[in-house]
Amino acid sequence: MNVTTILGEKGVEVITTNPEATLLDVAKRLREYGIGCIVVENGKGGIAGIVSERDLVRAIAASGADILKAPVSRCMTKKVVTCQKSDTIEALMAAMTDGRFRHMPVVEGSKLVGLISIGDVVRSRIAETELEAAAMRDYIATG
Ligand code: AMP
């Protein structure tokens, strides 16, 4: 299984914002869509950064609630690790574990074309494992 398989199942929609949006705007969008992370676009279809609920918590803990009026560019992660449609689920799991993050934007060239979360990865691994177990049971039953 690879990134294309997951995108085929979950779709390619990505919730994004722009670098000038405030952290309060970001918090509202996270709540509205029931997600944990937003990609910050650069205005040309590419990625300027990524901001997750963890960045919001850190910013509030460090600077107080007034930071919510600041632009997202102040606390987003600018060095974003991305993946490609041809990447395997194993490669994504390794990158997320090594980098200690739970989201990876999918790019084609520099264009944003999807987003994979740790939840998507876990779901796909469970589906794969169930398929393997069923095949094994079938093999044992039919000799
Ligand atoms: P997360 O676990 O995805 O909520 O994010 C944890 C931290 O990693 C936050 O500081 C995010 O801004 C950052 N982060 C999330 N996804 C990525 C990514 N794909 N590349 C680099 N940093 C990321």
C-alpha cells in the first residue's frame, strides 16, 4: 500500500490557511473541521509551513493567550517534511516516528495535493493486516 491508495480512500481535500491568519483563526478552523493540524499555504499552491494543536498549546504556554492575536507565521513549523504519492506506508511511519509528528503533506513538485495523518496510516495498516490474516486463514482451511 502507498500514499495513492490512502488518498483514493480518504480524498485529497486539505484544510489550509495563509501566513497572515491569526492563531485564533487557526484554533477555530481546527475546531470547525475536527482536525489537529493545518497546512499554511504560500499563495502559489505550495507550502509555507504547518501548524498543529501542539504548536498552539506551546505558544499559549510560553506567551499567554494574547499570542492568539499573532499571525500563524510566528509559530508554524517552516521546515516541513513532505511525502509523495508513490511513497509506501512503511516509509511514512518511519518518517513520522523519527520526526515525532503525526501529519505529512503530500506534494507533486512543490504543489500540495493531499495530507496523510497518523490515523490514516494506522487505519490502512489495520486493513492490510486483516487482509493478510484472512488470506492465511483461507490458506490453512483449504490446505
Ligand atoms: P503533530 O504531531 O503533527 O501534531 O505535530 C507536532 C509538531 O511537529 C508541531 O510542531 C508541528 O508543527 C510539527 N509538524 C507536524 N507535521 C510536520 C511535518 N510533516 N513536517 C515537519 N514538522 C511537522
